[in-house]
Amino acid sequence: MTKPSLILIGAGGHAHSCIDVIEEQNCFQIAGLIGLPHEQHEQHLGYAIIGSDEDLPNLAKTYHYALIATGQIQDAEPRIHLFHQARQLGFQLPAIIAPTAHVSRHATIGEGTIVMHGAIINAGVSIGSNCIVNSLALLEHDVFVEDHCHISTGAILNGGVALGSGSFIGSASVVKQGIKIGNNCLVGMGLSVRNDLKSQTKFIGLR
């Protein structure tokens, strides 16, 4: 059976990780990547850059599936813009789940979200659209994650944590059970979050 073709919108380091997960999942054939105009026809892990953002309207006539493959740390806006652009052009944005991840059958995953190698998503978890749940992240029972978030490598969100839209949790950080983190927050690497964070908070710890 022929696998449907999918394009990756983004051609940086995060795209490389996405490629590996998509290849392992084996549900889609990667048709190519979307990069910058001067990167046209460059190869990334054997896949060519087939266009830039300006080419998306024409590519949408040929390809039905896309994934936002740009990274996210300081600012979610580039991923948000690309996600809405892709939807408006008619692309379907499937959830991509690594076969090495564990996603409870009692969890829900939104469109365009990628769950990467070794992540654990437990019962009652709800994850919105266009999120990144990176390698080895753990989301315990009843965690609620809104759209456009990035939970980075090895981060732990304990039971009942609520994470607002556009927020980032850095590698190996731990969020205490029941904590509420607002929209567009940034939690740095290797931190312990023990109190609620208001929207727009940058919690980066001590130097």
C-alpha cells in the first residue's frame, strides 16, 4: 500500500529529528522540506528542500499532508504562523507519534503535534495542536497542555499540571504536580517549578 506524501515545513535541526520519527513511524513518505529560498535543492538526510514559504500555495495543490518542523525555544510565534498558514492552505496536519513513545489510550493528542522517541504520555493527558513533546519527556496523569507548546528533552510534568498556549519547558526541568503555567512562558533547563507562573513569565533560575 502506498504511503501518503507529507512535506516538512522547516529545514533546521528539529526537522532532522522529525525525519527520524516519521521514518520510524512508517505511516508517511516524506516528499521534501520547506526551507529558505537560497537553500533550494539542498539535501537533508536524503530529502531535498523543494521550496520556500512562498511556494506553499502551489505545493498544497499536490501534497495533502504537512508537519511544522521548525523548532521552538524563545518564541512560539514562527510555529504558530506556519501552522495557521498551512491550515488555511488546506493541508492536513497529522499527529506524529514515535513508535518508541508510550501514549496512553486514555490520552488525546491534537493535530500537528509530534511525540518523539521515548516520551511517556500517561492516562488523562490532553495535548493541544502543533506541540512538540520531545525525546524522553514525561507527562503524568491528567496533565493539560494547550496549543503550540514545546516540552523539551527529559522534562517532567507531574500529575495535573496545566501548561498555557505557546509555552516552553526546558530540558530536564520538573514541574510539581498541580502547578499552573500561563501562556507564552519560558522555563529554562534543569529547573524545579514549585509555584504557579503567570503568563509571559521567563523562569530561568540563577546563573
